[in-house]
Amino acid sequence: MTFCDLDRTTGHLWIERNGRRVPLVPLWLRERSEAPEQMDLNSHQRTYDPTRLPADLRIEDAQADGSGVTLGFSDGHRCRFELEWLAVEAGLAPDPAALPDPIAWTSDTITPPSASWSALSEPSVMQSLLDGFFASGFAILRDTPTQEDSLLDIARRFGPIRETNWGVLFNVRTEAQASDLAYTGLALTAHSDNPYRRAVPAIQFLHCLENGATGGDSTLADGVAIAAALKRDAPEAYSVLTRLPVTFRYRSATVDDRATAPMIDVDEGGRLRAIRLSTRLDFPPAADPEMLALFFEGRRRLAAYAEDPAFQIRFKLAPGDCLVMDNHRTLHGRTAFAEDGRRFLQGCYIDYDGPECLYRLHARRREGGAGAIAA
């Protein structure tokens, strides 16, 4: 249960849930009013400038009932807040629309999340697929159309496509004069795509149209798991990989892209934000020799973990399979393949916004929920 009471001395509204208490100041509360004259209910944008509210705004009265509290402010505005909604806003209760936490996986613990393309119109199927994608960093769509360029419609089911110099779609098949090693039959070690961009593409689709060649198995490894293994086994090297700025470069006759960032990017709490492992494209600075020695050790270990059967899963995509990967987390590669059959995949990128928006919309429909309304 959630409770609240007004502290007349400080002017704060205290909210309490499961023994934890948080003070909510008047301006913080006032700006969350969803009264029709305060907020456009189509866009949920404020219809006023909150910086013009009185700096000394006060809560004049608070009337609590079983599930909410009605507040009267010193500027004359009144609104009602649902207590459970306030608890979520204040960080005292889990947000039902929050994305699933990443779950580190290894080859022994992962069951690849998957769904049939034709079943995605069922909300429960889409919700389950998105749950698996955000928890594991990848998912597989089965039985998708296999016409060339049908990936356009598949990817746009999840969000707008991000075009790069490789095009809206890129064709993964052998070329006589390949502009990238992906367009050869060579094996590709586990890597992130396009780490040389200032904004690294977030989500990659790989759509299998034909796969009759010998070899060409897809490989995946979890960046969360291998980063944790490096931190456990070589903490000093791990620390250097989170701090040393590395320049990633891609150059051709028509392109010169480069970006500089640590190989392992973590947030303030130490959680992985992105891993940039692409050993054909990375160039560390001329740093202190001891730091560089730790960098090379850390990179060598990361690459080894990503190719270790304990961390890596391997499978062959069948025509109609579409692999969806978090490119900031999941490292992908492939085994070499022969020229004894046609192998043709198409790929593209989208941003996080699309799948994250889909997830929250499904969660909102499932949970309902209310915030503040006019009193």
C-alpha cells in the first residue's frame, strides 16, 4: 500500500510505500498535473511554460482518499493524483512500462526468443517477443516473406529504417570486388557493426532469403556476459577498456568514417551501455605503455570469450528467418562458407525508439493506469 501526508513545516508531500518515504516538493507535483487546461491529452505536452510558475509555490491543502490525493496549490490550481502512479513517478514502485532488464546469457542458458511472423498481430505474441529481445539482446522471426526487399516491411513493423552509406538495405552476398569483408565468403569473428559512426546503429536485422552454401553459420555472443567475465578475470584490463578512447575507422574510395569511444561503455552504475568490438577497425591512442598492455590484454580476452563455445551460440539461418540484434550489446559473426550454393541475406538498421515505443504501448494497454486529473 502507498500512503501520503503533508508536512506543513517544510511544505513537502511525503509519500510512503513498503517502509520507504520520499518527499515531493510542490513544483515537482504541480508540473505533473494532467488536468485538461494544463496538458494536451493527445500529445501529453504541457500547454503552459512551467518556468513561469511561482518559485515559492505551496501546497495549500491535501485531501487523501483510499487510492489518491487531491492537492490545492497556492496558484489556485487543484488536481488529483493516484497514489500508485505517484509511487512509480517517485521511484518507490516498479514502472510497468519499464523495459526488461538485460539478462546475461551463455550457450548453456539461452533459449533464443522467437516468433512466427504471421502471429505478430497478436498482442501477446509481440509482447513476448519484445520481452525476449530486451532481456537477451536478440530475437528471431520465423516464416517471414522471402521476396527480395521484403525486409523493408518486416523492419518497419518495428520502427523507421536508418539509412547509412550501405543504403536503406544492404545485400550480404559475395561480390567480385567486395567493399566489405562481409561480402566475401570469409569467416567473420564476433563483432559490432559500424563502431566507426558517431551514432552507432542500434538494432540490426539480418534477413535470410537463400542459404544453400556449405557453411555460413551465424554466431552470437552476449556482450553483457563477456564484459562481466573480463571484469571478473582481469579487472585492471576491464577498467582500461572502459576508459581508454579508441578510434574506429572505416575508409574506402568514397567513405571516411571515424568515431572515438571506449571499447566498453558503462553507465554510472557500471551497467553495460555498449560494447564496441571490431578488431579489424580499432586503433587505440599512443597511450602509456602499461595502459596499452592492459588494453591489448583486455581486447584479446574479449575476442576469445566471444569465440568460446561457452559464450557463443551457432546456428544456420533458414530462408524466411530474420535475426534481430541489439548492435550495442550482441556480438555477431559467421563461419566461412563455400561457393557451392547461393547464400543471400539482406540487412538494415533501426533505432531503439521503435521497439521501445512498441513495448511501452503494449505495457500501457495491458496495465492501463492513471496519473493526475483535474479535481
